[in-house]
Amino acid sequence: MTSLQHVNPRVRGIRVSPQNVLQSLAEHITQEITQGAHKPFKEVIDVSSGDPHRAGMKPVSFVRQVLAVCLYPELLKDQSLPLDVKLRAQRLLEACDGGSVGSYSDSSGLLHVRQSIAEFITKRDAGVPSYAKNVFISSGSQKALMIIVRLLASGEGETQTGVLTPMPCPHTLPTLLDEAEVALVPYQLVEERGWAVHLEELHRAVTTARGHCQPRAIYISNPGNPTGHVQTRESMEEVIRFAAAEGLLLFVDEVYQDSMIGLDREFISYKRVLFEMGKEYAETVELVSSHSLSCTSIAECGQRAGYMEIVNMDPEVMHFVDTMLCTDVSTPITGQLALDLMVNPPKPGDPSYDTYTQETLLTQTTLSQNAQRAVELLNDLPGMSCQPAMGGIYLYPCLHLPSEFRQLAKMLEVEAHVLYCQKFLEEEGVLVGVGHDGGTASSHHVRLCVHVPPDTMEEVLTRLRSFHLRLMDGHCNSD
Amino acid sequence: MTSLQHVNPRVRGIRVSPQNVLQSLAEHITQEITQGAHKPFKEVIDVSSGDPHRAGMKPVSFVRQVLAVCLYPELLKDQSLPLDVKLRAQRLLEACDGGSVGSYSDSSGLLHVRQSIAEFITKRDAGVPSYAKNVFISSGSQKALMIIVRLLASGEGETQTGVLTPMPCPHTLPTLLDEAEVALVPYQLVEERGWAVHLEELHRAVTTARGHCQPRAIYISNPGNPTGHVQTRESMEEVIRFAAAEGLLLFVDEVYQDSMIGLDREFISYKRVLFEMGKEYAETVELVSSHSLSCTSIAECGQRAGYMEIVNMDPEVMHFVDTMLCTDVSTPITGQLALDLMVNPPKPGDPSYDTYTQETLLTQTTLSQNAQRAVELLNDLPGMSCQPAMGGIYLYPCLHLPSEFRQLAKMLEVEAHVLYCQKFLEEEGVLVGVGHDGGTASSHHVRLCVHVPPDTMEEVLTRLRSFHLRLMDGHCNSD
């Protein structure tokens, strides 16, 4: 029998995060409730990460209708389905090998969908051209990032590849870098400036890293996960000039590009900014931008599809992106078709246009209102402060915990914000995300997904308020 | 810009197989035809690997109907859909978080589906119990194998993990082992005994390997890919005793378990044989068995789902299987639901039963008839011999090529069977698989998928016959 000592040391080394422990606790509590245990709450609400359909958000009808017809083409005869649904399904089926969603696709994705994506990007970026050959479909933005990071991974010690990583960062990122065996080079975002990227901090990070590893890429999340920050054009230009000067590949996670908080706010992509900075940058800076089905108003997490666009990469190097995608054989076809629907929604005049627009607008309005309502309430609480979110689906409030509570945590050998999350879960049945600030014990944060129905948001805030005030009251010695 | 020299050496080292080159050539020819080029054939037929829907096989209505309803639950009101379709869709939706296929699942899969799979296995194996906790859903059998191989990978040189691998083996396997950095330890299957596993050869392989690497697992494909061989119970018992004596994990790829050639032939699983050998083996031999949606009569390759069952693995080690599955976040939900339909089809009396049975029986009959017809024809050709297939979807004929042709290949610095495949593709527009016999130049094989519609099979055989006779005629000096 394979013994633990024979397990791949790299696999054994994958960190178990406190979040995993809390997740198990949440499952345990849910089980207790199912078995009739009496709790002060009826069910556990999980707002630790984004899974809108699980939370009760409704799917977009147009997407589901087209996919249903693609799966069961007999529905083309169905009189109750809109004409544009049927036409689109027909067109998508023609794009599938053998006219069936049951066939594999090329490992980089269905050409038709890659073309739709390239057209979408070109339009989004006010005409900056995008080409299907630079668009790679994969099972999600995590996968895309994994491929790029694995591509760059090499060396050890001083020569080990390093990736500049924001602190805080998406909670899955440190494990992903671990697995790819690249060094995480942290750069701190500036909370008091709404979690903005600070140029001097980038310089500090890269300078400090040299000698310990070889920084070869910088990761940016914009709109920010979990910070909710959206960069200004000036800040993006700074990052681009920095990446150019330091010879870094720029990986931008732009999966929340359609989740702007405040409906008048417009998303500007790194690609557009790069190309508007002139040839010196537009033709040299290696840029990879990822987007995903899971993170939009459509929120089809279960379909597993996303894409990345790569510009300015040596074709010989880009070839290996394709090679690595082959390992997955092919991305799920229904997910790929959903990507097509995401980037090419019904147009004015199409039978599905009004319903589509109402449904996605409702989602976006809910998101904005949830975020604004939550930020207000959190900032009204003693011992809590929260930067307003400008985009994305998370809030990342800071906890100013009473010293007695922090001492209790110390005694229990657990970080104070982890203990906070655990008690909140046990006492009020809400699972929030444990903040990850790169091990600086001076500040404590939690992550809160606001892409949930309004009544769920209200319930979470009520329970949070009640728990937090009780905790602050119990430990008067706040600071 | 990232230069080639900075690309991860492990990624750079991934072999480009001659098959990839032929695949590109096939795409090129298809493009030429689209652009109006005159060729002696109207289209390229690809029988190099299994993709039944691309080849024109029909999907199973019950599967597609249930998935369509799950995607668009408004269809529950549709009067034209059978009642059991709607009831099943309702049950499956209840098993999804938030009642939606748009949510993530646990990384090891939906519990409901894992339970269905465990029940299926128990029934298949005449009561040998199977438990949902030992069943792990992933995006396919390739992924399952990758996870187990990565789990075991460690060491270098003499201590590097080795995996006993049949020759011939599934064409994707050597690359997969390469990527996981484990050593491929070849054992030769015995062609003249229908590609049976030979115990003495296993002993030879493991003995030779020791000192070069540390053999830790044996891979078996049964029914065999690409050989079409199905092992006898006695042969399986020999392999199990061998694995037990040598302390090897036994990974059995049983994805073609419902593709028996000859409808009276019954599949026996390794799990069943193991458990019927008594406690000495049943409680000690570490067994992983994989199955996949892509390889059954349902053949939903585009949905990307499969599972593995693990028995006798240390729970502390098995924990890391879960950890590695987390990297993929979750397997596509529609694929998982299709797995449930695969293992739990309509029962006698259900409204969909007759159609389901007719459709799957037609597929199985087609497969059997194709295989038998093709074997006959191939064996009738001069300079060609083919073992009859007992299961699976491939034939693996041996080419006895004229020495002139082999000299030509040598001059062109290409293996003779690769040149054969290339010329067949160029002259007749059929892409077959390049055989992989572990680099032994003495024998030449090609791989032929027979899971295609009967008229496609007929067309392939006609073109093959014509090409092969021409080639043999042109080089009279056969041996």
C-alpha cells in the first residue's frame, strides 16, 4: 500500500488553508441541522466565495434556452422558444464537430467561439484589434493562469521564477503558485487609497526579490479580487511602464470586467490602455488577460469555461500554451458555447433582447446595491472599516479587534481573524472568507461576496451586525 | 518578452508525437478542400482516435432530454417530453447546489452522482460493495490517471517512481507520464496471443527496471486500448498476485467496459476479481479503476466527465487525491449529471426504456459488426494482419511492409508506419493512428477506431484496401 512517505513531496506540500478547515466546519454544521440539531439559525449561508447560482441568483434565460436546444436539437421545433434562440443554437451546432456538443473540440477551443471572443474584445476596446489565434479557451481563469505560470516556472534558489503578487490577492492564488513551484513575490496594495496599486511598492518588491528569485511576471486583479478596487487609467499606465522596464510578463485577471459597482462606471481593459500608449509599449509588453463565464452576470460556474488573450508573446513560446492545453483534451463544449453567448448577447430588435437586458441589468443592479448597502452598514459598526467597492463581487472589510479577543486568539494559537470567522460561523451560521494579507499580523480582514440575492445580503448583514456588536461588547477594550 | 530559453524545461520537453504532425496535415488538407482544391476524396475521415459524435454517431435521446431540462427547467412543463425524463431532471436538479447546474460542486463531485456510481458498481460486480466516499469524479479518465501518477511521482535516478506500462499502450499515455516526471517501464503484450498480458514479461520488466527506477504502479487497459484484447479472469488474477507480490498500485483503465465486441461477451471488472480472490488480496491490493462518459455507448466526449474508484488506499494518502482535484475547482456539472444517467439508465417499464435500449443496442451492434467486418477485410489483405478485437473501440493491425518501402522510410528519416499513415492520408484522405510500440522498429502498427457509423467504416475500409494494395503492388519485394 502506498504510504504517506511515498506521496509526491510537492503534493504533500500543498497548504491546507484555514478556509478549508472552516469549509469543513460549515458542512458539519449543515449536517447537524439536517439531523435535527437545534441552532440559532435555520441554515448556513456561505458568502466566502462567488457562486451566484448556489446563492439563489437566477440564470439568464437566453443562455439556458440556447444551450438546451444545442443539447437536444429536437427543441428547434418547439414553438414556445424565441426565434433568435433557435437560430443561435443552429449556428453554434454548425460550429461543433459533427454538429454535436458530444464531440471534442480543438484543445484551444472552438474556432467559431474564439472568433466571437476576438470580435467582442475589439469592440470592447474601441477598435484595438484582437485575433482569434491569440485567444485560448480553457476550463476557466484558474486554468489559464496555471498554464502561464507553469510555462514560466523554472530554476531554483536565486534563479527560481518569481511572480509579483498583490497582497491581498485572490484566495486560491498562493496555492496555485505553490503547485507550479514559482516564488510568490508580494506587493502590498494601499488600503487607505481604496486598495490602489502603488508604483513605489512595486519597485520595492522587485528590488527586494532579486537575489532571492528571478521575477518574471506580475499578476494584477482588476477589478480587484478581493479588494473591489478598480484601477485608473494612470495607474494602469504606471504598471505597464513598470512591467516594460523590468521585463515582466503582465498577467491581468479581468474576470470581473462586467461587474462594475455603480452603473455609470466604465471598464477599461489593460489591452486597450497598452495599445493607446503607442508602439513602444503596444508592440513589446507581453500581456495575458483572462476572463471567465463564472464571474459575469451569466455566472455559469458549473459550465467551466473561460478564455485568455495573449499579446506580444514569441510564437515559439505561445506554441507551448497549446501543448499544455492538450493535457485537458478539450474544454467542455456547452461551456464554450456559453462563452459565445456571453460575448455576443442578443441585440436590440432580437426577440430575446428585452428579457436578456432586464435579467442582466437586475443582476448588476443587485450587485451594486448590495455592495453599497453593505459598505455603509459595515462602516457604521465599531471596530470595522471597509473601503467602498468600485467593481468585482467582494468586500474586504478590516477588523479592529479588541485586544482581549486578539489575546484569546493568540492563546488558542490561531490568527485573530480566523477565530473571528470561526465564531461567526458557529454562532450565526455565516461562512465568510478568511483574509489573506501575506502573514502581516498587524491587520485583520475578512472577505464577503456580495453577488447574492438582496434578501440573502440583508440576512448576512443582520447576522454580522448582531455577532460583531456582541463580540465588541464582550471585549470593551477595543483598539 | 519571454524567450524560448526561459520556458519551463519540463514543458519544453513534452514530446511532439508524429500523430500531432499528421493531425496538422489533416487540417491542412481539409482547409485545401474547403478552398476548392481538387483531391481524389471529398473529405478527410479521422479514425485515429475515438470521437463518435464527430464521426456521426447519434446521441442517446434520454441523456440529451434530461440534460436539456436540467439546463432549462421551464421544459418541465413540456408535454412532449417523457415523464421519466422530467422526474429524473427534477431529482438531479435537487442534487445540485442551489438547484442549478450553474453552481460549482464539491471538487470530488456531486454526492448524489457518486452514490449512483457506487450503486452501479455494486450491481455490476455481483454485490461486491462500493462506497461513494471511494468514488472521485473528475473531468475524465486522463485526469484521473494524471492525479494518481502525480500522487506517486517522486525521486530521481534510481529512486524515481516508475510505472509499468503495456506496449502498445493508449497513445496519450507516454506524454502523460513524461509530464508527471515518472519513468515509463515498458512491458510487451503478446500479439500472437491476441495481445494478452504475459506474466513472465511482467517479471522481466519489473526486474530490469529496478536499479534504474522504483516501480510503484502498474497500468492496465482492459478492454485494451489500442489492442482490443479482453483479459480472462485467470490473467487478471495473475496480474493481481503480481501487483501484490511487488507492492505495486494497480491502475486499471476500464473505460471500454460497455464496449464488448460480440454481444454475448460479459465484462468482468478487476475489482470483482480482486474481491473474489479472498481477504489476502481483497484487503491489501491498492486498486484504482477509471471509467468515462466519453467511451461508452453514450459517448458524450464534449461533456468532460469520468470517475475513478479507489480501494485499499491509506486514507491519509487518499486525502491528497481530493487536494489535487481542488485545482480544477469542480468538474462540469452537466457532465456529472450525464454520468448519473450513464450508470442509472431507464428501467423496464419506464417511458424512455424502449428508445434508450434500441439506441444503445444499435451503437453496440454497430461497433461489433464494424470490428468483425474490418478484421476480416484487413486479414484478407497481403502484408497486413490483425488480431480480432474482443472489446474496446480500436483495431491495431500489423503492417508487413515491403523492404523497399521501409528503405524509403529510412532514407526520409521517418518510421515506416508513420510514412504509411502520411501517404494514406495524402492519397486517400483517411487519418489513422500511428502505432506506438515503444520504439521497437521490428514491427509496424496503425490504430483504427471502429466506433463510427457503418457507412463511414465501409468508406474507410474501401480507401484503405485501395491504398494498401497499390502500395504493396508498387513494392513487390514484401516480407
